[in-house]
Amino acid sequence: MNKYRTHNCNELRKEDLDKNISISGWINKKRDHGNLLFIDLRDNYGITQCIIDKENKNFLELEKTQLETVIKISGKVIKRSEETINKDIETGEIEVVISDFEILGTCKELPMPVFSDQEYAEEIRLKYRFLDLRRKKIHENIILRSKVISHIRNEMTKLGFLEFQTPILTSSSPEGARDFLVPSRLNPGKFYALPQAPQQFKQLIMVSGFDKYFQIAPCFRDEDARADRSPGEFYQLDLEMSFVEQEDVFKVVENLMVNTFKKFSNKKLMYDKFPKISYAQAMLNYGSDKPDLRKIQQFMQMKLLI
């Protein structure tokens, strides 16, 4: 590929046996067996196990290298013995015998280990966010987010929607929370506001005759954090359509959400169509126009058990 690697850390297989390769990444784990040192090298794509014996001139230096140090390893691909095959990783049938290595980025002792599944206080995780994002679970969540957004974009394009980016600096508008204000350099004493939602802009887009619009839009709101939102900002799928009725909007959102969950979740969906109840029925049965049917069903099940 280039001078840093011929393969990524999830690419080598049995077909690559006896090849001389180079891989680069972070030292995820080390296991010192005295005469042998095992290193799990990690990059964005996966993990490759590398080994070096005591006779190698690089053994002592690698032995004292800190976890999460970024290194380049050159070596030969060999087959693992049957009893040492790791079925949990895709490169589990091979390992790399290290012939040489190069430190690309040094690392001191970390405030929180990356390979551990232990949970840490939110203050620590946010302070060292770049380390938190290296953890397997969080790393996979970020990759999943990217894939979901790409899927949404593809689906919306198939439905004839056009993607626009609306302005970030705007005038203040009445919404559900306080605005974030940005001082104007050219007009002292006056301020821009960060948009709480692209509401006015998307309506202007419809007035301009574009028919169908969508955006993965940032929304800035000066409000306290919620369980499902970062404080200050969150992203939402924003859309607008011309010459449609309520059912047309329902159909687009319903198909998009069902297809997205079917693609990215292993859980079985309760419905392929959103269940609908009228406002009058909701108020009569539940006393609310936004009842949480999940909690109501749980309550009814508990009541039956009692």
C-alpha cells in the first residue's frame, strides 16, 4: 500500500502464508512468555497477533514499549498451530513473526486502558475522549453511526430527495430552548444565533420550488443534557416535502426507519407498519397524546402476573 503498511490489521489470511509484510497500528495488548513476546497490533480494521523471540535484537526494546504506542512492524506471515487459533478475530489463523519494527508515535502511561471493558466515570471519558474512542465498543458505535448515515442518505436519494446544507449563522427565532449566540465582528453589540433547527430554511427551500429536501442537520440548543443527547447540540434527519398529505410523510419515514433497523439490528421488529391511533382514542385510553406503549404493555403484564 505504502511505506507504512502492505496490509491493514484485519487483512491477512492463510492465503498470505510466507509473505513478507508490513503493518502499522497501536499496541493493543502484550503477553510476555519469557522467551516469546506476543503483541496484538490494532488499527481501525482489526487486530493481528505478532510474535518475537528473545534472540531478536528488537526483543528488549519491544518488551519495554508502552501499550498504545504506534508502531510499524515488518515480518513474515506464518500459520498458527491448531490449539492457538483465535476464532474471535478474522486474522485468528495466522500470526506475524517480527523481523523489524519502528516506533511511529511514543506513548506514556495512560489514564485509562483502552483494551479493558471496564466502565469509567463520564468525566474521565470526556476528558480523554481520544482514548475513549479507541475502545472497541465505542469505536464500533462510531463506525455504525457512519454506516447508518450513509444508508439514510442513499435511501433518501432513491426516494427523490435532494440534500442541502442550510446556514449555521442566522437570526434568533422562537424555538423550544434558548439560542446560542455568536458576537458579530462587523456589527459590535449585535449577535448571530446558531439554529435550533433548520425549520425556516427548509420551508424557504420548498417555496423556491425544490419539492423534496433532506439534511443530516446539527441543531444547537442551550439546554441541559438529556439521556439521548449531547449538551448543546445534536443531529437529526430533517426533511420537507411539497404537495403532500400527512400519509405521504408517514410513508417515507416509516419505510426509512423499518429498513434501517432491519439492516443494522439483529432484533426482531414488532411491526413492519407503525401502529396508529387517533388523538381522541389516545386521550380516552391513556390520558395523553404521546403515550409510551412500551411502559403501558409492561405495566399490563405486571398487573396480570399479580
